[in-house]
Amino acid sequence: MNFNVIEKDYGICINNPNHVLAFSDFTVSDGIDIIENVNILKAKDDFRATAKRAQAFNHSHSSYIAQATDSLDYFTNAYDDITIFTFMANDVVIEDFTDDLKVANSPKGFVDARINFSHVVYLDKAISPKDLLKIFKLITGVKDRVLADMALPLHIRNILNTNDFLAVLGNLPQNDGESLDINNAEYDDIDFDDLKVRISEAIEISLEDAFRYYGLTFGILDYFVSQGIQIGDLVDAGMELVEGTEITEKLRDKMKNQILRSLSDVNVVALLVAAMRAEQDLNGRGIREIDSNEGASGIYADKILGLAISNQIAGTKAAFNFKIYDEAKPGIIWGLQPVLDGIFAGLVAGCVTKIFEE
């Protein structure tokens, strides 16, 4: 790799004195460029501000492309003739909620927070403009697929890669000292079947490494947040059907603690996630055999899962309370989607049963 990486407090310059052909969506770029420098800069995301800072970075009058970013965090992975620079910007932190549970949070809130994973990909081949564009589209598609396969919580997906960037770089063809006509030059033949596999694997690894770099993992509380459900809502729903007992703060705290204990049970979590994924597929009409237009009247899998959850928490006695909570759908349970109302009725019923056994 004939690159020099120059790091300063206001930017990173990836320099190749031999020049490369680049296709990018950068703030300062013509789309297809012959360049010496790739500049990633802390600057406002507009052309003038980014170009001004890039010119200051490039003291020689080198050709360049430039991209504005909020963060200069990056790492590099190399695979034979493929080198990937992964640039990262993240506003989300994972905080302790209890000794056993964590939750994703952001000081910016989940309206303004962002997670962006961007790439500069260099292939040590002479690649035509047409093939650079093809590779650019390939990488974009791979990123979308890999992130979709992660099935992240909805509020995380909504802030993910809303301002990411991508540049694909290839060597310049030999021109024997003559003026280079990039449209009619001789380029290397590309085996796209092989390249697709290798780039897909490399991009997937880079995204996994990026999540690992920031310690971004997501758990059951994050999926609750994505559904607009808070622990206090579940406590309210549980207390709503309690009869013959005064509802005190002590009792509410006992209910809250039991919910949190139950959410530390891997079997309860597995059942909840199974139902959430099922609900997602039903709403997205992703299962051919299920016509969501016909409604959920024929679906009782949520009752099976809800019953299993209540039984896991408090045994067979919870089955009786599950029926009551599933039919009444107190509090927030009433407004949930068809599969979700059953599982949360099961969670609440199991926890209510448990606290009155103790």
C-alpha cells in the first residue's frame, strides 16, 4: 500500500504520491477524481468550510477530495489487495441500569444522536471509472445488508449511518508519461464474483469491529425502548388489576425489582425477543403464509409465548393470572401490537404472581 497517513488534531490525510483514481460521495469531490490526498476533516458539513480547511491541510497544491466529519476515530484493515479505512462517529454510550442490565443512552437524545460508520476502500488494481462505480454500489449494498441483518432496535436504526461517507480508490493505469485519458485507458480486468465475496466479508468485519470499538451492544431494555415501553409502564399495568391489597410504593418497588430480575433470565429474554422479531416480520409482511391484511384474529402464538413467559417466572400458578391480564390488557398493554400485547401480559402476570408468593 503506497499510502502515508498524516494525522493532525483537525483532520486526517491519506496520501498517495503516485495518485489514485477515486469515486466518492465526499463533501468536496467531483464524483470521479484523480487525486493525491483523501482528507477527512473536522469541519462543518458544507462545501466552503470543508474546502477551506482542506486547502489549509494540503500545503502543497496537491489534488484532493475532502469530507467533513464530527469525529476522527478510525482504524485500518488490510486484506491482500484490499485496504479499508473505517471512520467512526458515535453519540451513544452503554450505561449500567442495574447490576445485570444495561441500556443504550445518549446525551444528545435519540432525535439528535448519530452513529456513522464510513469507509475509504483502496483496491491495489487499476480500476476503470465504470468499475469504480460498480464497486461503490456493491459496498453500499453490503453495508445496508449487514446492518439490516443485525436487527438493531428501531431507535438505533433510525440514527445509524444518516451521514456516512464512502470513497473507493484504485490505481491509475500506466500512461507512459502521456496525458491520461481515464475514459480510454487500459485497466485491469476485475473478477467481480471473487471481489464481491471478499469485499462483503471485509465490510462485515469492519462494521463488527466498529461496534466493538465503541462497545456498542444492545439488550432487552433497548428493544423495550424501541417499542416505547418503560419499566414504570409495566409496573402500572401490573398494579392495575391487583385487588384486595393496598397499592403502596413498597409494593410498586417490589414489582419493579421483580420485572428487572425476570429480564435477567435468559429464557424470558429469548421468548420476548422471539415475539418482537415475529411482530416485526408480520408488520413487514415478510412471511408469505401470513396475510397481515386479514388481521391477527387467527394468530394465538402470542398467547403461547406469553403463557411460557409467565410460567418461566412464576410457574403454573401464573397461568391463571396470565389469562386475566391477557384479556383485560391493562395500561400500556392495551395499545400494543397483537403479538406484543400477549408477551407483555405474560411478563406482567408472571411478575405479579411472583411478588405475592414471596
